[in-house]
Amino acid sequence: MKVITSLISSIILKFIHKDFHEIYARMSLLDRFLLLIVHAVDKMVPWHKLPVFLGLAYLEARRHLHQEYNLLNVGQTPVGRRFDPANFPYRTADGKFNDPFNEGVGSQNTFFGRNCPPVDQKTKLLRPDPMVVATKLLGRRKFIDTGKQFNMIAASWIQFMIHDWIDHLEDTHQIELVAPKEVANKCPLSSFRFFKTKEVPTGFFEIKTGSQNIRTPWWDSSVIYGSNSKTMDRVRTYKDGKLKISEETGLLLHDNDGIAISGDIRNSWVGVSALQALFIKEHNAVCDALKDEDKDLEDEDLYRHARLVTSAVIAKIHTIDWTVQLLKTDTLLAGMRANWYGVLGKKFKDSFGHAGNSILGGVVGTKKTKNHGVPYSLTEDFTSVYRMHSLLPDQLQMRDIDDVPGTNKSLPY
């Protein structure tokens, strides 16, 4: 029997990429079967061209495999204590007390996780030079508008989310990149300096170094609230739970040094600032609505409740609006709505509540966290795909909305 099993496995492995052989050996029989189905679909037809029901089944199988075999912890599990979630029914300043089994998981300065083991490619990546590859393959020769599918607000939105989720801790010394001679005449700068990502010892025997996330990786809207108590104090008015915003312009306030007052302002621009201002006003509007319903609510209660509501609104927009518009297919629309409402749908969930199962009732509203055996984090692999600079046009038009319509509506540069 062992000989037959070994023979069958050796035949099957010929149809599976060698990078997956080690994982395949660890899989259960059912998971091996699912992997073969996923592989077969990938070779025959793009998943988004399948009938919606089959496309959803494919995505669920793929998600299951990723959750079981592609979530790798980096560093030692954050040391913390188990706590009663009823004692922390709100978002904390630094992201602690979200995982009931460990207070430190997902807090500021925890490690980025990984979906695949790191491979040292410091020498391999230099031939050919990455700057030559980027210039020849990724350099824009003509801006192609996305038409009705995407606009500048959508491009601003994803960077707004990045400011909520991820940012690498940087080293203290700069490094310099010089444009290779092959493409030097096509680069706007002959060289530029920047701070490299800091490699931090993990104290772990498998992955020895990692990168720390200086933002809180939870969907907690730290982009407007901050990822620590110092920033939170800076953005709060401490009156009726509200955040600071200009009453005259409706835009972000600035301190005496001209620095914007908001949760995260690193590498910002007008698109991100506009969305920060918008959701600060949303937070303040929620505070007013809550105050109208219950006059006894104090400043801290109003702030905490309004933050939960605003964070949920942002998460919902990203899940069933932004992502659906980016990957505009019927299968993705059904999948993202199922992620939020479950396959039973919105009407069922609104009428009867959560069905108890994440597939039937959606991820939102499940009573128990599912970390799949790994402390929660966002991963280096997740971070690497968020490179959407091509959405930005070469020029932005500024317009005065108070001016009368006409040819002179555009502001002077």
C-alpha cells in the first residue's frame, strides 16, 4: 500500500510546482485534493471567468489553504495576559487589548508577519539592476485613464488605508541609490537618499530578523486617531468626544510648524488629507448623534463609541465598495458581500442576526477570533503588493468650487 501511495504522490508532484512540495507533504488528504483543484483551475481558466458560484467555491478553497499553510509568525509571540473583552469594549490608543488571549497582539511596533519564508536575495536582485527593470518595464510613457471604473478619490483611498495599517520602522542612517548609466537620462534624479527599513532581531530560530510595524495593523482608523497615546492626545479636543478640525474651512488644522494635525501624516498629500478631514467630520457627526440620543454620555464615552462606528464605516466602504470597484467582476462582488454579510445575504442578517458561521453570516459579527494558530499581523507579502503609484496622474487639477462655472475656474499654479 505504501508503494502505491508513494507512486501516486510522485506522479501528482509532477503537476505541482516544486516550491509547494514541502507544504504538500504536510497537507491533509482533503487539503491535497483542494490544492490539486486550485492548480487545475489556475491552468485552465481565470477564476473570475467561472460561474459566480464556482468562483466563490474556488476562492473559499484558496483562502482555506492560505490560512492553513501560508501564515507565518515572525518573532516570539508577544508576551501578554489573557483578559476579559468586556473590560475593553473600545479601541485603545496603541492597538492593545484586541485579541482576548494576548493583549499585545497587533499593537504598535509588533512584527510584520509573512506568507512565505524569507529568502536572501540581496545579491540575486542586483542582476539585472532593479532600477533598470523599473525604468524599462514600469516607467510611464502615457497616462491611461481608468474611465468610469476608478478616479482620484479611489487612488487617495488606498493610501488612506495604508496610513491606517502599515509602515516599516526605519533605520537611523540613510543609504543612496545612484541611477545606472543605462537609464540615467530617463531618471528625474541622478541619485536619491532614503532611510532603509530597520532589520530587528526576532529572537526566533526560524526567521532570525524581521521588520516592525510603527502603525497598528488593526482596522482601527489610526490614520485619523493615531497609533499611540501621544498622537491621540494631539488630535482630540477632549470636548464631547470630538476631534480637531477647522470650523472655517472643514480641513485639517496645522500647528505652529505647519504640520497637519491628524492621526498619521507621514508621506501625505492632498488626497489623504482630504479623506482624513472627511472622516474626522464623520466622527464628530457621530458624536453629535450619540449626544442627542443620550445626554449623559461623557467625553470619553462619546469618543470611544464614535471611533468604533467610524472605523466600522471605513472598513465597510473598503470591503464592499472600494475593493469591488477595483476588481470589477461579479464573482468578486458576491465574494466581498459574502465576506461582510455571509452567503445568506444582507436581508437575512438584518432580520435574524448573525448565523454563527463566518461563511453563512460573514466575518463581521463572529463571536470568536480566528487567528489560525498565528498571532495577528499584516504580512510583508501583503505590504509588497500595495504599490499603486500608476493610479496617480502626472498632474493634478485644482479647482475653486466657490467660483462661477467657466474657463477661469481652475486655480493658478
